[in-house]
Amino acid sequence: MDEEAVKPRGGGRSARWAAHRAQRRVELIEAAVNSIRENGAGVSVAAIAATAGVTKPVLYRHFEDRADLQRAVSERAAQMLLQRLVPELINQREPTERIHAIVDAFLAGAEEEPELWRFVVHNPGGDRDASADVVAHNMAMVAGLLTGSLVDALRDRGRDAGGAEAWAYGLAGMVYTAGDWWLQRRTMSRAALTEYLTSMIWGGLAGLLGESPAIPSKSPASKPAAASSGSGDAATGPATEAGGKENGPDQPLRLVAGLDRES
């Protein structure tokens, strides 16, 4: 049935019609997400319409153009990511554990929805400006959440919080860029990348917060098995130097900081 042909008139009926169209748009966005999962990031509008069970003309009654559809899908993807991140941001725990959990949640979102990530970030065949707008918008939301956490942590310690927003954007950009690289290359496990990024982030934040840059302990869920030799391969865990020091993910940062230099 032609949806426009049955559009009602009148205050009450108009409100119900607007609500119906809003709900229909939500359903079409979910259908688009499913189509991207099934057909890949380069999915066509025709394929999305087919997944939704409508024709392209009907689909475009709810979206101005492909760029509008892209933005709507990207906003949905951002909601899905925030549903992962917010619980980790508000969970009260040790700083390093919180950083580890936030980074891992972000990477898990990309890993579990790789085609949706590529559609939002790279959008092959789509509108580059729309893609850039969406990425900037998503980055702003994540950075905004991080800013609040940084401001609270800094003020609790009597530290200057003036740079919190700039630091938040820097952290969000680093994890976003590293995650995009990792999703394309897959040269290490998600657990390993999470450890590397956690080490680097905490190394920077520790100085701002007036705490030791040494990471107290690794999260139990991601702690590698004990090394049976000094090879340091993925199966046995990090290598150990002759002096008995573990050569783990935070070792490069510790060397730069001078924590492992001989006196």
C-alpha cells in the first residue's frame, strides 16, 4: 500500500501518523543494519530495501537520500557502541582496570560488527562528507563521556582539569585509529592490543593524576599464561629478560619512562 496515499489529516490523526512514520523509520534502520551484516559494507540501497521488504521508492520516503540513510545507520551504530562503553565508564574500579575495560569494550564492538564498522567509518560507495560527519559526531560523543570522567578524577586529586577535553579527544582518537588499523590487519589478538593501549594510556594519565606509571597488575581475564621459555610467542606469553624482568606489553613504555633502566 502507498503510505503517502493514506496519510491522514487533522491534529490527532496527524500526530499518530507522525509516530507511525517515526517507528517505520526505526524499523528500516534496523533492516539496513541487518543488510549490512549480510551483504557487507558496500551494500546497495536496493539490497537494503529488499531486506526491509520494500521498494527503493518507499525506502526513500523515509530518508532524503543515501547520505541521510548512512547517517541514520551510523547513529544507530553509535548507540550500540555507547551501550558497551557507558557501563564501563560509570563502573567504579581502579583506574587501570577502567581503562582496560573501556578499551576492550570499544575493540569488542568493532570486532563483533566489522561490516557495520566499515560502513560507518569507510562507507565504500557512499557519501564521504556524510561519513566524515558521522565519525566526527561519534568521536565527540565518546570524547564527551571521557571528558567527564577525566574532570572528576583530576578534581578529586586537586589537579588542573583545564586540558581534560583535549586529552579526551586525544585518547578517543588513538583508540579509534588503532582499532581501525587492527580490524584491517589483525596482526595481534584483541587482548594484546587492549594491553598495549592500556599501558600507553595509563602511562600518560598517571603523570596527570600524580600516580605511578607502573601498572599494578593485569586484568585476570586478559592475563597471559606463564611463559615456559624466553621465546615470548603468543602461545606462551611475554618474554623474560636475562635479569628476570617480564617483557610484557608495557615494557616499551617503561623503558621510555626510565623505570627499567639500570642505576
